[in-house]
Amino acid sequence: MIAQEPLKVVATTGMVGDLVTRVAGERGEVEYLMGPGVDPHLYKATASDVRKLQRADVIFYNGLFLEGKLQSILERMGKSGRFVEAISVGIRHNRLLEPGEGGGHPDPHIWFDTSLWAECIPTVVATLSQAAPESADYFKTQGQLVQAEMLELHQWVLSKVSELPKAKRILVTSHDAYGYFGRAYGFTVVGLQGISTVSEAALADMARLVDFIRENQVKAIFVESSVPHATIERIATDAKVAIGGELFSDAMGTPGQIENGYDLGTYDGMVRHNVTMIVEALK
Ligand code: ZN
């Protein structure tokens, strides 16, 4: 490769794309496959995705079976000599949340604990550096910058949630995307659909959730941008509780879509938007 020519990088989700864009800086051109509102658990690659993947120098995905249907295609591409890496691969295993009674894989929603998401940075730096060794120093410096920004964001979240008394830190959403968020920031998290959106909520689960909301005097529950709203809306009606707003869970907003000063198409903006909305609605 000619020095200075940017690497062609493809990422799966917006969150992965955001992290890789920040680390790659001007030495990478990053495209991502899943836009706003797209559910990665159910996502199937299109013909144009496959063309993008085939043209890429480097491919990054979340891993931990977040991209349920796509993961086997990506693993196959990795065997054909291209640089293909799950950004979660370097996270210490004892930091992952194991699945509940259903068994299966560890919880893949690692991005909502910002300190855990930061543990993906060394993998991104290492993989980009393998693909473009002449830029290794540059990627290392970029990685350090992003690391510092990420830890600053983690501190911001800690300070924002401290506005809520412990008893009010109960987060009810459509599916279990916030397990790591709950562990990092002291919330009890209840998702109606489990850690994937593949199975639909049963009526018995809905009734249990209504009871839980009443017993705990939860002030508001939340819909998610990448999951249909109907079931949570019905639970809100049955439990006589407000919808606190629409959280971004498995997809970010549209780049340049600004709300309360936050760009919802960035990881930083998405996290600040979600946390502000949660804290204000539960206060
Ligand atoms: Zn999910």
C-alpha cells in the first residue's frame, strides 16, 4: 500500500464505526453497515454490504454474537486473509456478563459501560497497525487520545447519575441492552425481551413487569429506537406509568441530528442523551 493512502475500513454497527473512525483519524475511511434504527440482532447482509466487505482492507465488528446472522460471514472473510476483528476480543473475560438461565453467549451490549468500551481501543489500534504498519505510531497516539476522552465521558456519566438517589435507579426498557450500564452506574435493569430481540415477550412476562413497576413505584419506562414500541407502550398504559422517552440502544441516531446540544449520530452524544433522559425522567 502507498503510504498515506487511507485504509478502507468497514464496521458493522454505528457504535463500532464511531470508535474506529476516532482511532483511525485521517488514515482511515470508515463506512458502516447498520444505520439509525437498525437492529443488529436481526440484521441480514445485503448484496451491497457484501460488496463493501469485499472491498475493505479492514473489517471491525462488535462480536459476542451481537451481529447474530452476520457473524459467520465475517468469520469466513477473516479466514480469507483480510483483517477482520471483533473489537470485544480483548476484553477481560471476567468483565463480561454471563447469560442468564437461557444459556448462550455473554451479553454483547458492552458499549453502555464507557469504561468497558474503552477496553476495545487496544484491539482497534493493534488491528489497524497490522494493516498499515507505517501508521502504527499515529494509531497509537490516536488511541491514547480516544482513551482519555472515553474515561472523561465515564466520569461525566458517574456524576450525572449521582443526581438520582439509589432507590430511583431502576431502568425498564424493551430488551436487555443495559446490563453493563446497570452494573457500572448502579441501576437495576429490567428488559422485557431478554438480551436478544429475536424472541418476543410473553404475556406472563408483561404481567410480571407491570407488577414490578407498580411495586417499585417506577416513575417512567423507556422505548428504544431500534425495537418496535408497541409492547412497552402497552405496559406503560397497564402500569399507569409515563414513557420517559426513546433511548438509543443497539443503534445510534442520525449524524448531525442535534438534541440538547448532543449529536445523536455520535457515541458521545448518544451516551449523554440517554443518560440525561434517564436521569431527568426518573427524578
Ligand atoms: Zn440488543
